[in-house]
Amino acid sequence: MVKVLGVLIKEIVQTQFIVKTKIHVNQHHVRSNKTKNTDLPVITIKQGRKNTYCNEVEILGPSRIVYCGNGDEKPLLSCGARVVIETESEIKIIS
């Protein structure tokens, strides 16, 4: 037992939050790379508030592809993405 602030505590339970990772293709970067001969990363990986940009990613476990529907539905992400890959698995950024 541990005494914290005058209270005896038998056990401290640690809560771990699993952040759902959302992966989508940035079509604006794909077009820019083609028309302006640039090399912008076309894949965006969103984990909570953090964004990571790359050109290849490996999902090391289960995932699913989600489409929000036709134009009447709200986009899945604030950037306007309507198709995303969702996973709670570990990911490996290749490039």
C-alpha cells in the first residue's frame, strides 16, 4: 500500500488510450506532383492531433477502409477526405 495525500491506495491502475490512426491520400499533392513535377508526400497519417506525411506506409495488423458516402454526407476528416483507412494497429512508415 502507498499513502498519497493522506489516503491509502492499494493499487494504481494505469489507463492506456488507444488512438485510432486514419490514413488517406492527399489528391492535391498527387495532382501537383504530376502537373508541376514536384515530389510532395501524398499519404497523410493522422493520429489524434498529429499528422505525418509520407509516400509509403505499412499497417502491421487489422485495418478497414471507410467511405463516408455520397455528397450529402460530411467528409470523414476536416481536410475533406471521404475515404480513409482506419486502424488501431501499429504502423511502419517506409518513406
